[in-house]
Amino acid sequence: MILRPTLIATLFAVGGVCTAHAEPALTVGNTLSFFQGKFGTDNNINIRYDATDIQYGDSNWRVKLTVPYVSETGLPVGATVSGNTVVGGTTSSTQTRAASGLGDVWLAGHYKIFQGSGLTPSITPYAKIKFGTASAANGLGTGKNDFEMGVGLQQIVGNHWFPFANLGYRIVGNPAGQNLRNIGIYQFGASYAASQQNIFTLMYAGAQSQVADASAPSDLIVAWNYNATAKGSGFQVYLDKGLSNGSANFGVGIGGQIVF
């Protein structure tokens, strides 16, 4: 399973490809997701992720705040879920625990520096910071801040196809006694606008593992966005299939957003 705020933000962004705003607009959304898998451990771990997003921007720039609530069961005692990897302590413990609470809060900014045309894609650099607000004592996070920077590439092919790619590099905060690695993150996919309202997306998402010698996450995601208004208010559902031991076996999500 790829980092959930990044995944959710990408999917909602492609849902707005047909509803770009000439003037800045405020968007408020919420997405409820469920993931199940071993994530490289010997136990089945269930993760419920309820994320509220507040975004302000137009077709060229946007700033987004993501505030999640996380609930986990089946987590090995002594282990921590950090983004896309189970880290800390032993991952083979037969003793498990449950925990819930505030997750890691993310703040992201995007700015388009080049408007593409034809076969030349648009170029949108971005920067993100993860505030270590999730409880390290309960295994919900490392308690450390992460920093990420990267670039998004978007293209329009004909009147219906919207291929995209996102490439990023994350500087991972290291808790005492651990040796987490900085990681590269990558996403490739395309959206198909069957109409102004219905948009379908197929995306591959992957990242390096934060833990040396651990399986890297790798996922295939399909999504459907429905734009109920011309501004982009609507809802979305998606399915996530993990392709490696470092990912969830499967994930599902449903969300909605209102554009003011």
C-alpha cells in the first residue's frame, strides 16, 4: 500500500482534470479507506484511514492540508506503521494490538511552471511536509517529521485521455534506535473522461522501502470519479490491489468533495 495521503490526493486530482478553475476555489473533501494485508509481517493487519482534506487553489497552484484519523488492528507488538512500511521492533511477533487516533498531518503545495500542449506535458513541482502527529507509543507513526519534494507531469491526449506521472523523493524522519531510509516515490497512470461527469483512472504506484532488505510497496489502483457539478463537487470510489509483500493485499475507498 502506497502512502495513503499521496494516493488519495492523486486520485482526487485526476478527478478534476475536466474542471480546472480559472479563479482560486476552496475544496473540502473526506475519504474513508480500508486496507488489509500482512505488509511484510506474519500477521494480517487491518487499517482504516479516514482523511479530511482542505484545499485552496486554481488550475496552476494549490495548497492542501490533510488531517487523518487512523484505526489499526492486528499490528505486531513493537511494530509501527509508517506511511507505506511496517517499521520498528519485531514484525514477526505473534502478539498483536489495536490502536486508533490522529494520524500524521500532511501539508502540500503544488505550482505549475509549464503549461504543456500536444505531446509536451505540463510540469508541476510540489513540496510536502508530514508532521509527526500520529502516536509513536501506539504504533500509529514514528513521531518524526518527513519532507518530500517532486514533480508531477500531466498531458492531454485528444479529448478524453489524461496520462500522468508523479516522481518524488522523501526525506524520512528517523526515531531513536532505528535506521529508516530516505525513499523514492513514483506513480504512473492515465485517466479517461467518458463524459464531463464520469472519469475513470488506472494507476500504478510504487516506492522504495524505508527498511533495508524489506519488500518495497507496489500497487495497482482503479478509480471512478463522478463530478456532480461543473466546479468539480462529487464523489469517488477506488480499489487497490497490492502487488508485493510490502503492500496491503487489497484496499477499498470511497470519498466525496465539495468545491465552493
